[in-house]
Amino acid sequence: MMTLFGIPAAALFGQLLLGLINGAFYAVLSLGLALIFGLLNIINFSHGAQYMVGAFVAWLGLTYLGANYWVALILAPLVVAAVGVVLERTMLSRLYKLDHLYGLLLTFGLALIIEGVFRNLYGISGIPYAVPKELAGGWNLGFMYLPIYRAWVVIASLVLCVGTWLLIEKTKLGAYLRAATENPALVQAMGINVPIMITLTYGFGVALAAFAGVLAAPIYSVNPLMGSNLIIVVFAVVVIGGMGSIMGSIVTGFMLGLLEGLTKVIYPEAASTVIFMVMVVVLLIKPAGLFGKGA
Amino acid sequence: MTTNSATTTATPATKGMSRQTLFVGVLLALGLIAPFAVYPVFLMKGLCFALFAAAFNLLLGYVGLLSFGHAMFFGWSAYITAHAAKEWGLTPEIAVLLGTFCAAGMGAVVGWLAIRRQGIYFAMITLALAQLMYFVALQAPFTHGEDGIQGVPRGHLFGLIDLNETMNMYYFVFGVFVLALFFLYRVINSPFGQVLKAIRDNEPRAISLGYQVHRYKLIAFVISAGLSGMAGSVKSLVFQLASLTDVHWHASGEVVLMTLLGGVGTIFGPTAGAYLVVTIQNYFATLGSWVTIIQGVIFVVCVLAFRSGIVGVLRPLLKKRGIEA
């Protein structure tokens, strides 16, 4: 067996791939958080719950409607976005004039409700979701075995991240969005409907989370608690990267996922804490975050 | 003009003082006779969480800092006290003090890191650090992982009073609670507390007046962490258990809920909120995750429609009668 630094190469690359996949989820989730924070000035604590709902919509669709994976990939983000738009219109929009912390508390409450309801209905043991048959199997690359589905997750997330980045940085809509992030009152005065933009941004942000949830369903089993632990790690990722830059969130997400995978090989005991430790170091050296501006 | 207003306010103030004394006296008396009417273990659980919430409220209500990681002080001091009482055989008062000082020390490190960022980032950093400490608790051998430290001896207070007697234990917990709350009251109403409120209301102005804002925030954080730790330490003696439940982020959320429901920035609000939440937990314990759903609903309702909390709503009525709540 081939070894690298005394570690079997297959194990090393396997963990790095898993790290890359986790990194993809961190990137997609922190991207959505950053988008929402930019325009709404709130931290969406229910982001993890919405990711979980995405996975559940996929499973429910398959079980009760016979909707396959590809349909779920479209359906779940739409459902979660629709619910998100309703939440934003009925609840979050009342809080914009208050301290930002109220938005955090409200979405925390929503997360508790959503998770509680799903726990009541489906318990806490995970429900398996089969890999779609088009993506089943794998390739033997010589140095490691690459399951096709895992490669698909990384590629799909990358495409999604880069697509979002292009949308925001290179299109007219994105320019409006960036302008509204800087100065909503002025943009409104230019005749652009900022409240609708805010609502749609929230919808889009949580749709990203739901999309990640569908991607995650075949890898991790569908579980009501799958989002709550993830969201705390994503918060640390956001603190490390700073929410000032979209590309910053993406790069930080992928890098930290890889680092976590690497730690799993070298020193497994620290795998669950390494991202938090990186956060501590970043706070000491560059408190505003790697890509952040100001405090 | 000034002397005039001073003399007119003087009479209600002295009268208010006696009303205030009466109000506090009634509350104290209620606390003393309560265990004869209500299940003492329930009362003690409520007191522990009330102290926890009051300590948390010092930060949220008087400095404007939302910590989402206070469970780390609560849970870790419980582990330390439990370990000290069980493995080292320390007397309960020393074990509790040890837990309190360890939590304060942890608070110094965590606060020093977290006050580098403000507002929403502060909440996320404290949450992330608490999660770090949760994983440490999960893996450290002395915490016994999922089992927790069980069968913690309550011991003899000062080597004399047997705390295995429920009533003795109750009055010990009640005494700790009253002393800690009195200490918090003095901190809030001291010149130091006035500076904290100034920082909460207008931080740039406090800086321009020459206050070392970071130092004030850090001291407040250490006090808050230490008293949260004291609450956790006492709880581990009451239930003779230190477990992962108390270090989990769920406990951090619960203390926020208690404070919000009772009234942020009030003296007795956290106590009211803590008893309400503990009551809900007890009544719905058999219904599993319904507790979580109800807590979520209370969060949403409080944030949307009831931001001043129970005591916050009552406060103007009490103030008219010269009582500061």
C-alpha cells in the first residue's frame, strides 16, 4: 500500500475528499449567511434548520410523491425559499429598525420550532436517502477510490458558489444588491424596490441552504439535528472569513473543510475542534477576519 | 429650582425606600417559607437557573452584550465542582468556590477574545467557543463523556451542616442566591455599573469621555462568567450530577430565553423568567421535543411582541409605588 507521511494514501485522500465536501457545505451556507447579513443586517440562526428542511423535503418528496433526486434538487430550494419569504414578510421585516440582536434571537426561536417539529414527527435517528442511480458507483483513480456522488457534490457546490459570485459581482441585479447593501435609502431613492430585494435575498439565501441540504442527504442520513451542529461551525467559519466578501466566504469554507479533513487523518481527537481553534488564532491576529473590513 | 426639585423628590424617595425594603422583605420571606409549600428540588433548580440568568443579564441588560455561550461557564464549573467534591473530597463551599473561580478564569480568557468583535460577531464567537468547550467536555476523561459525573456527594457545609438533608440544601442554595443577587444589585448600582450602562447606550461617547471601554466590558464579562459558574456549581451539588446537558448550546439558548421572558435589564426579571421556563420544562418533560417547540414559540413571541418581558411590563406600575424591580 502506498503511504504519504506514514499515512496510507487512500485514507488520506478519502478524508481530504470528505473534508472538501464538508468545506463545500460550509461555503454554501456561509455564502447564504453573508448575503442575508449584507442586506438584512441579521444573522440567520435558522440557516441550519433550513438546510435540514431541504434534506427532509427531498426525502418526503421521494417517499410520498415519488419525486426523484433531480426534482428534489429544484423543489426543496423552492419550498424552503417560499417559506422563507413568508417568514421574512411576516416576522423579520418587523425587526429591521431594532437592534440586530433581535433578528438573531427570532431566527434562533424559529430554528428551535422547526427542529422540534421534525423531531416530533421523525425522531432523532437518521433516515437513509439513497444515492441517485445516475451517480452511484465510483472510479478507481489508482491512489484512491472516488465515489461519483462525492465528486458531484463538490462540483455542484463549486458551480453554485461561482455562479452566485458572478451573479453578485457581474450582473446589473448584483450591482443593485451591492449598492443596497452599502446604502439602502439612496438605492430606494433611485426608484429601486429595496423591500422586495430584501425579501428575495432572504429567499435566495435560504434556498442555498436547502440546496446544500439535498446534496447532503445521500452522504449523511436525513436527521432533524443535522443542521444545528453544522450552523455553529459555519458561524466560526463566518467569523474567520469575515462577511465582507462573497469570494472570501467561499474560499474560507473550502479551506476550513480541507483542514478539518486533514486533521481527521493526523490527529482525529482534534477534528471536531480544529475550526474553533483556527477562529481563536484569527481573532488574535486579525480580529476583523481574513477577508473582513473594520470590526 | 434645583433645590426645590430636590426637596420635592426627597419625601417620595425616602418613602419609596421603605416600600422597596418591604417589597424585598416579602420576597425574602416567600423564599424562606416556599420549601414548606412547594417541592424543594424544583425550587432549588429554579434558584440555580435564576442565578444563571441574573448573571447573564448583567451582560445583556447592562452592557448590551449578547453572549450565546454562557453554558460553557455553567456546565464546566459543574464538572469542576463535581470532580472536586467526588474525587478530591472537598467540602461543598470550597468546591463551589473552586467552580466559581475556574469559571471566572475561563471568562477572562473567553471575554478577552470575544470583546475584540461587537454585536452579532460577539454572539457568534461566544457560541463557537462554547461549542469548542463542549467538545473538550465530550472527550476529556474526567467528565466521563455521555455518563457525566454521577453520584456527586453533597457533603457537609463547613464540615458541620449535612446537605443531604433537603431543607439544609435548600437554605444553602437560597443563601448563595440571595448573596449573589445582592452582589449583582450593588455592581449595577455602583459607579462601575453606571459606566457599563453608558457603554450600552452609547459606546463611542463612553470612549470619548475617556473610559477604557474594553476593560469595563472584560470585568463585567468575568463577573458574569463567575456567577454563572457559581450557579452551575450549586446545581451539580443539588442534582449530584454534572453532565453534557449543561454545556450544550441548548443551555446557552435557555438562559437567553429566561432573561428575555423575564425582562432584560431588570433585577428580578431573570428570576421570574427562570421559574417560568423551569416550570414549562417540568410540565412538558414527558412530551419530549414539545419543550423545544414551546421554547421556540416563546422566543418568537417575546421578540415580536413582548420585548420588555414580564418584569419590564410590571416595572412602571411598581415604580409608581416606589418599588424598583
